[in-house]
Amino acid sequence: MKKFLIVLAVVFAGAALAEPLHFCHGEYALCAASATTPTGRIMHIYGKEFREGVAVCPILTGTSIANKNLTNGCTAPAGRVWSLFGFPPVASIPQAPTWEVLPAPSRTFVIGETPETGMSNMWSFPCYRQSEPVNGVKLASCYGPIMESPITNNHVKPGQTGITQAPVGATWPVGSNAPRN
């Protein structure tokens, strides 16, 4: 866990150089241990084209970190929440399919182009609240880019090191490329 906290601090330090970070307090969706499904649509981030994906993520309450360029603040439009990272990082997260709170240790992997080796970025993107909790967990459907770096906002290239808390086998796991890639 200590190694993950150090890596996450480096990721945010790198992002802070390019993006204005903002601490938020209240509800947010945490997608760190979620898989993503392509929607078939295209989205544009800072003028670059990416495939869009949707991840189902638990809604948590607490302190989180947002990219102000994407969220325009902490308050999401009615019926929505932002997909943000918890601060300090959350080590146990409600996870699909049962939404039981389980340890979500960080893992690294080599980024590829298949659903199991690719990645998605959901940080600071909009989520729509789902109408009914599952096993007592409030959920949101979050939409973000597939194969986009939350650090540089550029396309992630195969062969880079990926970081995620999603379990092995999760498709297009939500995560990041490592800062030095």
C-alpha cells in the first residue's frame, strides 16, 4: 500500500504541473477498481479524439481531487457526480459484481491494445447517478476516454506501464499510465 501511495503522489505531482488540481468535499464516484465498456461513441479531450467508455462506479463521500479544467469546480450538475480520486487514496472499494467492499491493491501491467491490457481514464469526468443502490451501495455510470493519460491528456501507447486498482481480467481497467512513460 505504501508503494501505491508513493506512485499516486507522483502521478498527482505530474498532473499538477499540467492541470490545476482542486480538493473537493462530498459525494464523488470512485472508479479506481472498475472495468470499462466501450460505448461505440467518440469523445474529444483538449482537441484530441478518443473512444468513449462507461464504467459503473461506487459513490463515496469524503475528500477527493479534481482536475478543475475538466470539472469547472466540485459541484456536479443535478443528478450527477464527478468521477474523482479519494484523498488520501482509498484502499478498500465497493467492487462489482456484488459491490462488497474489498481491498483494492494497486497493480501494474504492460499497456496493450486489447480490452484486458488497455486502460481507461475516468478522472474528472461526469457520472450519472443510478436510480437504485445495489447491496446498499450507491452507483454511478461514468463516461470517459479509453487509452487517454490522466497525466498528459495524450494517447497512451502500448508498451507503457499501467497502474490500476481494478482486478486482473477487468476490461479496459480504469487507471493511469506511469508518470515516466
